[in-house]
Amino acid sequence: LIETPDGERLTRAGHFSTNAAGEMVTPDGHRLLDIGGAPVFVPAEAGQVSIARDGTVSADGQPLGQIGLMRPEDPAQLSRSTGVLHAADGPLVPVTDAAVMQGFLEDSNVNPISEMARMIQVQRAYESGQKFLDREDERIRNVVQTLSR
């Protein structure tokens, strides 16, 4: 759960850093919110910051808060906002079965290079099929002309 100028938004993008005020923020500067809707702060003197599987943020072993892992009560009320952000038109409820993985970023389920290569293969197969049909049409036309003489 993050806070934007347009209100609270949901995101699966988990790349966070801290700003000058010690708030955990997204690359766009949106504040990360905890389970209660308050910003997650990391003290300036904090050493090692870690995030547990349940979303608990700790610094030097001391818990600082728990990331707001939320979902819309009704999935149909989830709408795309901007970029990787989603807006919920209804109430949000905590997600209890989520697992946060520190040090991992979710990757796209599409590899643009391999998809482009696959698209070229499909196009070539289509062209090959079209050429086959053109040759078959020409062959049948020749047979009909030969038989009609």
C-alpha cells in the first residue's frame, strides 16, 4: 500500500528506498504505508534494514512496522491507475497469506526479445502457408484448364 497525490494505491512493485525524512518510498517518491495506513519510517542511525516474509520492517533487529499488504474486498473494484499502480474503489482488507521476499523484484512474465522472435517465426510460418495455398491454387487452376481443353 502506498500513498500518492491521488490517494492510496496498491502496487506489486517492491523496489523501495528511504527519502531525506527517513520514509520508505518508491522510485517515484510515493510513501510506503504500514498496515494501519501510516508511513513506514527508518531512523537515520539505523544500520541493517530487513523485511520479514510477513512484511515486518526491522532495523538492527528492532521492528519498525509492517508493510500494508492489502487487497480490495471485491476484486472487481480494482482498477489500473498509472504505471504499476492500481486503485481500489471499495474497502481494502489485509492479505494474510502473502509472502514478502527481500532482495527480489518481481519480473515481467513476458520477455520482449523472445516474444519478438516468436512473432517473427509465426509471421514466417503464415507467409509459408500462404505461399503453399497460392501454389496449390495455381496447380488446381492448371489442372482445370488442361481438362477443359
